[in-house]
Amino acid sequence: MDDTIRLRPIPKYVSIIQTAFQQAIAYRVTTLFNIALTFIWVFILYYLWMAAFSGRDIIGGFTWDQMRTYVVLAYAINALVGWRVGSQMMGTIRTGEILRDLVRPLNYCGSQLSMAAGFSIVEGIISLIITIAIGLVVLDLQPPDSAGAAALFTVSLLIGFVTKALIVFTVSLLTFWTLNGVGLMWAQQAIIAVLSGTLVPIALMPEWLRILAEVLPMRGIVSTPLMLYLGKASGLDALGLLALQAAWATGLWFFANWARQRAFNAVEIQGG
């Protein structure tokens, strides 16, 4: 009788998640710096909005209780997918290490999403948990509007994570045709911060920008989850927001894979 213990192989993408998780743990200083940086921006915006609400009860349909909850959670949610995923991918493209991924029996888009998930377990989720804990105890943030709102918020948060990871992935692919990816990374972060509603709720934007932000996929990263959390969308309106979010995430998946194929073909045309 064979007494050899056979370990079940770890699924490929789960293994990538574990690798990214271990990298985030190994580079603890960088991880803690990213989390601390999030809190700096949170407190800056928190006190700016506090000053704006001085002597006013409501701004753009938000009470001060709702706005301070929005501001604090917005940055924590946006931090779920940090800069490290895009910068690492851009680095492999510039150094040529990307060639290893050309021959691996993996979907490149799927592997990068797995990397994002691994980093987010350490950076994003810890940041979100700490932010919510400090917010509830120190800043008196509002809890979810209801149990149903909490459930919808969780679903929307997961879809928003996929949406941002796919946007970061697609923008990073442009490094195949540029000399430097730093400008792309900064531009991408700035656009996402504005159009996702991280800096300012979409309802407070100028009309032309509000209309644009409401139809673009970046809305699903921050604004949609928080509208559900605060109970500002319920019933059919909530389902409509989730449907739009899911439709964009699905479309971005197919577009990202199409863009990935074009980028890889460009490498082949140039001789690798």
C-alpha cells in the first residue's frame, strides 16, 4: 500500500494570489506607507469638508454625517487597488520580462487580476478595515443604512474592485507603445480619483462632468458602492446601478483581453 502523502496542486490563479500576498507582506514598509498615505488624504478632505459645512446643514443632498462617511470610505475603497499592480506590470513590459508571460499557459489578464487580489488582501482590505474601525470610533461615521444596504454595498464593492483592476490593466498595456509608464500611471490615478467620485461626490460636479461620470465605468469603483451604503439608492434604482456596474465590468474584461492580444502582437511584430 502506498503511504505517500499526495498534496492537491494549488489552482494556478490562487497560487498567483498567494505570491502577491507574500510580496506585500515581505515589503512591509511600502505596504504601511501606502496605508498611511491614504489616511493623510482622508484627513485633509475630512477637515476641508468640515469647513464647507460650517453653518450649513446640507450640500448637494448630503448631510454632514453622510458626507464625512462618504469622504472617509471613498479613499479606503479607492485604495483597494493601489498603484503597485500597474507599476509592476509596466516594469515587466519595459524590462522585457513580459516575454515570460507570453509563453505561460495562463490568461494574462486573469493573472494580473489575481496579482491585484493578492496585494489588495494586505493593502486594500487592511486599509478599509482600519479606516472603518477608526471612522466608527473616532469620527462617528454612519453604519450602512440597513442590512440590505450592507449586502448591496459588499456586492458592489467586489464588482468595483474588478472594474478598477481592469482599467489599471488596460492603461498599463499602453506601456508597450510608450517610453515611460510613469506619466500614464499618474494620469490614470488622477482621472479615476475624479470620475469615480473619490475627490468629490458625482452629484456635486458641474452638469457636463456629472453626466459624463454617471455613464463611465469609474463610477462603479467608489460612487456606486457608497450610494448603496448610504441608502441613497434602493429597490429598482439599486439594481439598476448594480446592473450598469456589472455590464461595465464584463465589457472591460473583453476589451482588456482584446487590448492584451493587440499588445502581444505588437511585441511579436517588433521581434520581441
